[in-house]
Amino acid sequence: MNKQTAKQSIPKFQTEAQERAYWESHDSTTHVDWTKAQKVKLPNLRPTTKTISLRLPQHLLDSIKVAANARDVPYQSLIKVWLQEKLHSH
């Protein structure tokens, strides 16, 4: 599509599900000139988190809490750091 071609307007959606279905079957380049896009920084954006339940042996949890206390961080945060490190080491 050349730069002179008029872009289609984005339809109005009544629900997020309708919008999701639309974008799954349509190319955004017919609506947006991506050559004019600019990078945006979102410094306060936080990743979506999901609460889980994890059963650990008491001795393991106690050891994790001791390690977290030695580092002066919450034990849940330390578990997340360790999981992330292990995931990236493979």
C-alpha cells in the first residue's frame, strides 16, 4: 500500500471481545500508517501477575525465609528472582 492510499477508519466496538475478534482477522496496516509510529516509554507499566498456591515442605520454606531475611527482601520476591534466574539459565 503506498503512502497516498487513504487509511480505513477503525470501527467502534461494543466489547473487548468484538475488538479482539476484529484484530485477529484484519491487518492493522490498512488502518494505521506505521511508518509514522513513535516509540513510547511507559515507566509505570507493571506486568500482569497471577496469584498461585504452592505447597512447599516447611523446612524448605524456612530455609527460603532465612535466605530472604539475610538479603533483606521479602521471601516471595526472592522466590520470583530465583525462578527467573533458573528459567534464563537454560
